[in-house]
Amino acid sequence: MSTFPGTVPELPGIGIDRFDQPVRDRATLFFLSHCHVDHMQGLPDAAPLPGPLYVSPHTAVIVGLRHPQHTLVPVPVREQLNLTVRPPAGPAYELCVRTVPAEHCPGSVMFYFETKTVRLLYTGDFRLSSASLTAIARYRVRPTIVYLDSTFLDRRYAYFPPRQASMDRIVELCSRWLAHDRRNVVALWPPASYGSEELFCQLADRLHQRIHVYAAQREPYNHFAVLDHVFTDDAAGARIHACRGKTLEHERACRAAKPEEKHPDFVLTIRPTARRWCNLRPGEPFWQQGSGNLWYVCYSSHASSTELVEFLRSLQPDVRDIRFSVVADELDRVGKETLLRSLLEPAGNELVPPGEAPQRLHCLPLGAFKAKAKLKQAACKESDSETEDDELHRRPMKMVRRTGSD
């Protein structure tokens, strides 16, 4: 969960991924990296933002449906904007902004900010593929300051399997279960109600099965043609369910079915998770059976600690100031800073070039992060608390219908 305060000392007048009153009072331009609730604090407020909100086109659709009071500016991924920032206090200045793919969820982006004196990258949540890592060099992204998604900056989370490998395993589990008995169904519990669309697409394409979700979940998807074949409102006929907010682990509560068809023996529950997979190593099984017909599969849309280091190394030698966007408390901050420094130090007998100082890392003090942040330390155990707190679809929403021009 993000603990980023919403403003950056070096860039007065802009607000990022937090939109409550303290940020509104200090900003005239706003930026949203993606549609997860911990990055959207203050957006549901009735009053419109006191300035435009810059988002990716995908994010613009979802925010526009849910919070139409705000003025949105869709910015295509990889596009560069030249803006004039006029802070409520202080002189105006010119700002160049580029959106960079973050690959955390559909529409998620990083923001690369440049002024005459500042080069700053705000990552938001991310997990980049090797292709995107290579592409960053082409985008000429050379920050000296990085606000880093430090969710899994922890020695215990040095490795996550590639997302495609995780999706392959989930598809295989579903395929075998559905083929075994025509009464069998799958209850899929993704870690957030928004962000697993690639997994849903692969299940629909490879198994030729539509996925049942509730109307409040489904409505935003109606505005993306690529998802037209993926979802269904047919609770009775669907064999794969991703109905967040309802208990499906032991029965199909969303479905009016015969009593014998609701028996838990016919329901396979799959929980894609990341938090519980501590100390996983390449080559080891990243799936595990729980009690009954419950399977856990390691699936992460956040970078592992090894991937974070690889990402930061790709930005060297420019980056010198690394600030964490996810910290639980002061102890967590210090531990992450110590770990990152040790991971980035020259390895083995590699020497620092003559005349060059050793790598120094700096982090914002705890007081600069979100006040009263209450985050539990990551625990390597089976727990419902590992589910991301994304409430995008939990409440009923009033939405406009798609027109033929959408």
C-alpha cells in the first residue's frame, strides 16, 4: 500500500497519486499512475480538483466513469508533454513530463519529470519486463531522483516467477479441473478487483470460457472492446467465477443452483498471491495446495527485490537519490535503506573508479510519508490480509453506457 505523501519538494505545484485537501492546497497540476485505491485518496471527494488530472487513456476511462467531476487529460503512453506549472506559492516554471509503461496493471504508467534543474522518476507500482527495461534507455530516462515502488524490497522476496509462467500454471489448474467433471467450477480470487485483466483474457482465450463477475465489476470493462469476449453476467452458466466480495471458497453464493451443485467438492478455488511466497528460488514450485480444493499460485504485479535492483542499475550512473513510496514504519524504512545499499554496492573485487565516491542512497525521513500510515510487516503465512485493499468495484456505481463511438 502506497505511503507516498502526494507532493515532491523539488517540483512545487504538482500532486501525484494522492488528492486529499493538503495536496490540493499545494498543487495546480495532478497526475495519477493507475487505478488502485491506495493511489486515489481524495479523488472521490465531491469537489473537483483545482487543476487538470493527467492519466493514461485506459485510466481516463475508469476515472471518468467513477469520478466525472474532475478534468481529465489522457496522455498516451511514452508521450512527452511540455507544461507550465504555476504553484499556489512561488514562481512558475517549465516542466517536461513523459509517461513510461509500468506494467503493473492495464493503463499503469510511471512519470518522468524534467525541469532545468531536476530529473525525477516517479515509478508508481510497477513490474517491468526485460523488453521495457531495454526500452527505458530509448526513452532517454535518466533521473537523478527516483521515487521507488518498494513494496517487496525485502530479502525474503528476491524472486517471483514471470507472470506468464504464473498464468500458465493457473490455466493448467483450471483446465484439468473443468475437464474432470462437468459440474466442476473455478472460483478465482485475484489479489485486487482491478489489474488481473491479462489473466482473465488468457483464461477466456485458452479455455474458451467466459468469466462471471458482478455488474459493478463488469461495467468498466464494457468500455474496452478487447474484453468483450471475456466476461459474462450469466452466473448460472459460467464455470469460472471472479466475483469479488462474495464467498466462493466453499460455495457458489452468486449462483442459484441445485444444492448438490453447490457442494464444495465441485468448487476449485485459486488464489494468485505474492505476499505468502517468501524465500522462493528459481526452479522451485511456485504453486501449493491449501486445505480442500484450494490452490495458491505465486503471481506478482510488483517487482521483486532482485528486479528492483536490476531496474535501479539500469538507471545508473545518474540516479543518486532513491526515495521509498511504500514504508510501514521507521524500522521498515531503515531496513529497506540498509538492504538496498548492500545490494547496490560493488560486488566482489569490483572497485569504485578513482576519484568517484561510493554510491550513496538517500531516503525521505518517515515524517514526509503519509501521516499515520498503518501497514503490517509482510508475513510469510496463509492469511486473508494479503489481499490488496482495492475497492474500485466494491460499491455500486452509476455509470454512463457505452456509445457506438467509444
